Amino acid sequence: MQCNLFEQDADKPQSIDLKGGELELHRGWLESDLATEYFNKLAAEVDWQQPEIWVAGQRHKIPRLQAWYGDENSVMEYSATRFYPTPWSKELISLKDLIENKTESSYNSVLVNLYRNGADGVGWHADDEKELGGCPVIASLSLGASRSFSLKPKRGGKSIKLELNNGDLIVMKGDTQRNWLHAVAKTSKKIGPRINLTFRYIFS
Ligand SMILES: O=C(O)CCC(=O)C(=O)O
Ligand SMILES: [Fe+2]
């Protein structure tokens, strides 16, 4: 068995080695009781919507619920739809402040997704909209049920799968959005709801 020469520092994120991308993983960044408290508050209070998008000439409801919060000027385009942010709630601004401190980056908006069960997911995509700039830092917090988060190189090659649990925080940065796609696959497993928050900085 190979031993780790360095003691894991609980405060230090794990760096996932992506060729042409950077990903930080902060396991259990929020302690599980606190993460569950945030989950419950957000599930009840977020202004959940189920937007429709165009896929191959047809309108479809996205397979999850979604909401967009942020500063007034952080307007976002996603799958040919414009999203105007709802003003920050108390919980969301407190999470934003904590995550800004932790990740030493600033954010002016957050996309919140609710995966109601295993039938909800998000297909392969990159968060590479022009409003996010060339090298976006995207901080992604997971609350509630565990789900598999996958990444695969745009040019083809091996994919990477991470199980994201209640309270885990990942940060995608550098060229990750330029070179990699990510997804949360649907699953037939009987699982409960999960909320994911991706904090972003929108240039307008
Ligand atoms: O739910 C997740 O972990 C990812 C969500 C995502 O990729 C997005 O909102 O752009
Ligand atoms: Fe994404």
C-alpha cells in the first residue's frame, strides 16, 4: 500500500489534476447539520422555476428546477434564454460571503438547481457563456442527496466522476470551461432531492 507522505490538512482543498483545467475539491466544507439547515431553508424559500429550452427545434422543460439570484446587472444567457436575477436572499448572501472568503474570488450571481430525484439531471455542457469571461471561477456547493458529477475533456478521452455529498464545495477555474464538459447524470437509484448552487461572476 502506498502511504501519503503528507498529512491531509482539513483546510486545504484537494486539487484534481485536469489536463487543461483546474478543479479544487473541499470535502465537507459545510458541516453536515449546517448544510442540511441551508438545504431546508433554500428548498422552502427559493423561487423555483422550470424554464423551457429549445432542443433540436422543440421546446422542453429542463429536467430540474432552477432559480437565478444576484446583483441587478448580472443578466445571464443560458441555452438561448435570458435570465434576470432575483435579488439575493439572506441565506444566499451569507453563503456567497463565506464562499468568497474561502475561494478568494468574488461572485455577483448564483444559479441554483434543485434535482428533485434521480430523474432530474443536467446534460453535458461547459459554463462558457461570454458573460463569464475567458477563465471563469465557478464555485459549486452541493446540499442534500449525493449525486455523481462527471467531467470529460471536450476533445475526447477519459471522463472523471466525483461523488458530491451534502456540504461539499468544488471550484472550477483556469481553462476548465474551455477544455472540459461536465454533467450530473440521471439515475434510476431511489434518491432524495439535491440542491446545487454555482456562484459565478457575470461581466456586463
Ligand atoms: O449540479 C451540479 O453539480 C452542476 C450544475 C451545473 O453544472 C450548472 O448549474 O451549470
Ligand atoms: Fe455547469
